[in-house]
Amino acid sequence: MRMSVIGCGYLGAVHAAAMASIGHDVIGIDVDEQKVAALEAGTAPFFEPQLPELLAAGIKSGRLRFSTEMADAEGCEVHFLAVGTPQIAGGHAADLRYVDAAVAGLIPYLRAGDVVAGKSTVPVGTATALVSQLADSGATLVWNPEFLREGWAVHDTLTPDRLVVGAEADGAGERAVAVIREVYAEAIAAGTPFLVTDLATAELVKGAANAFLATKISFINAMAELAEASGADVTLLADALGYDTRIGRRYLGAGIGFGGGCLPKDIRAFTARAEELGRGDAVGFLREVDTINLRRRDRAVSLVVDALGGLVFGRRIAVLGAAFKPFSDDIRDSPALDVAVRLRGLGADVIVTDPAAIENAKSAHPQLGYTQSRDEALREADAVVVVTEWDEYRRDLTPEHAGGLVRGRIIVDGRNCLDSDAWRAAGWQYHGMGRR
Ligand code: UGA
């Protein structure tokens, strides 16, 4: 099937490469010339496991191309909209300017019967507004939200938990759903649930899923606060809760909270849209979810400050991690980097290390010290903070090895990813988040 993917960021680049890998003929289109040049050369413009291999194979096969020209979308049967919807400056709503620009740019090249499939995360109601914009082109709009996680993007795109397609309940809508069914024929044949909904439900599914995940994380972080006040251990609590199959253990990882380019801005945009709809009260709890989340960063900073006896000025602090989560170089709204910035703001001599995100972190926060080497970061540190649970810190770093490098054996485990007993046994002062 011939298809275009408009927008080649985390979502679009992965979608384009994944669709080519299952046999489709794909053109990825983006306004960023540098990004397109990199993709055309088979280079992933960001860190994403398996993507470089998929890009190289797609380009070699001739089924995957990239372009800055919207005209190259002409002749495709399906056009996926995969542009970003960031938070607007000075507000909480989603900025839809890239969605609007993509649709306006695409319209001249659409033929009657083409399917335009929105994948971007948008406020409910966006798709219905776009339907009227597309009316004269004869193309049909469906909404096909994406649930991929950075770091697992290729896996999640090729083997999704479910596929959701929202369409209008008329003949054109039914034909468009049939086309999307064909796009994902392989995954559907492998048993992936395929849910057909109206447009509004498809848009809401995505926002609701991220709101639920954020709520789950903030719930356990709220329990971490209670555990801190009562002497309980949130990790054991989460284990015990998680065995209840109605609750489940995933996304009950307490620590410095969620960040990234999705959960934080999505819960805010979700709330903003609910307010526009006059239903702000229904999701008022998401403000609390946001507040709890941000409070955990303060907690991590105060654990370091207290462990250093209140004196952080001029003290050397090794910050292990900058990315918002492992297997990613993304630092958007990264709690890890935020903790580093706050410690620096208190006058600490902060040295940050990360296996993938140093370059991105450096350009956003040049005031921090950086090193690619974990051991270099640890050398002569008065305290260590683990803020991204990369294997290099969680699994490979032993308390004995670290102890031979640092000046002070103080470790704050911002992700509750270390074996507290082992670190304590090796003479470290260990502080977890909501752990005894
Ligand atoms: C999230 C959703 O998980 C995807 O389903 C969704 O498609 C995506 O947003 C999106 O909207 O595009 P992602 O932002 O890649 O994916 O990251 P997650 O793996 O969900 O992690 C988000 C944050 O929560 C990270 O900072 C992570 O460290 C934190 N987290 C996660 C916790 O603090 N505790 C947990 O137990 C789990």
C-alpha cells in the first residue's frame, strides 16, 4: 500500500520505518530539512532502539523515502498525520498549529477516496473540525491514536496492545476503516484487538490512557509520601498492591515522577479541553496528579540537601541520568534534569552523566557540568543521585566500585532502582523515595 507519514518526529519516523518494514511503500514528509537529510541517509535523528536497523532496511528495500515536499504525498492511498501537539506557550492547552499546517499543506494533493489518518494526540473535537476542512477534497478522515512508548517505539508499533480507529458512521467512514484494517493486516491476523469507534472516542482513548497512566504513577508517589511520614516502604507496598490483578504492578514505580514529551503536557491539555467543554470538574483530580508529580522532584532535592547536612554550596554532586527515562535521549520535561538544575541552583557543583542524553541536556542547560563517563562523574563526589534507571547504574554499578571513586558515600535513589541492603552493607548512606 502507498502511504505518506506527515511529521517525522518520534512518532512519525518510527511509524514510517515500521510500515515500510511490513511491506508498505512509504514516504515520510517533514519541514525540517536536517531531519529529512538524516533520515534519508538512514540515520535516526534521535536515540531509539531498533530504529536505525529498520531505517537502513527500509531505505535499502526502496520502500522507504523521506522528503520535505508535501507534493510527494500525492498518489498515496493513506496519509498519516504524525506531527507534534506541544503545550501552548503560557497556557495548558495543546498547540494545534502543526496539525492545521499539515492538513492545509496536504489538501492540494489529496484525491477523492484517500484516507487521512490522524495519529497525533489531539484534544477531543479536533477531528470533527478537520472533517469539514477536508470535505472538498473527497478524502475521508479517521483517527488512529498511537500508544507507543519511547524506548520501545518499534516494538509497540509493530506489536501494539490494541489498534483503535475512529471514523464517521457512513459509507465513506466504513471504507476508510477497511483501508486501515488492510494497513495493519499483519498485526490483526496475529490477534491484535481492532476497535472501531466514532471520532471523539478515538481521540479520547489516547488522552484517557495517558491520564490513567499519570494518575497511577502519582497515586504510588502519593503513597510514597505517606510511607515517608509513617516509616513504611513504598516498594513493598507496590509489590503487595500489584499482585492484585485488578491493580497490577506496572506504572507503580515510585520515584521522582513522570516526565517526557507526552504525559505532562497531555494531562494538562486534557484538563484544558475538559474545561472548554464545561466539564473541568470531572478531571479536576489531574491537577493534583500534576502537583504530586512535581513535588517528588523537590523531595529528591531535599533528600540530597539533608544528607549533606544542609550544606550543598560548592559540594560535588554526581547526577546519574538526564533523560526522562532509560533507552531514550529525550530530555523534554525530564525530572532527572530538573533535579540536577535545582541542585545547581542551590550552588552545588553538579556533574551530570547519561549514556544517551548528554548532548541534548548540554544545549538545554549549559550551566551544568557534564561527562560521558559514569566513573568520571562519580570521582570525588560528595553525594550521588540516581535519577534515570539506566542499566549502567541500576544493574552494572556496584556499591563497592562506586565507593572506590567517591569522596562521600551518600546515595539518593530517585528511581528506587537499587538494592538498598547491598548499598548499606557496603557502607553507604542510602536514601530511597518513600523507602525505609
Ligand atoms: C507515554 C505512554 O506510556 C505511551 O503509551 C504513549 O503513547 C506516549 O506517552 C505518548 O503519548 O506518545 P512515554 O512518554 O514514552 O509514553 O513514557 P512512559 O514509558 O510512559 O514513561 C513516562 C514517565 O513516567 C517517565 O518519566 C517514567 O520514568 C515515568 N514512570 C513510568 C514512573 O515514574 N513510574 C512508573 O512506574 C512508570
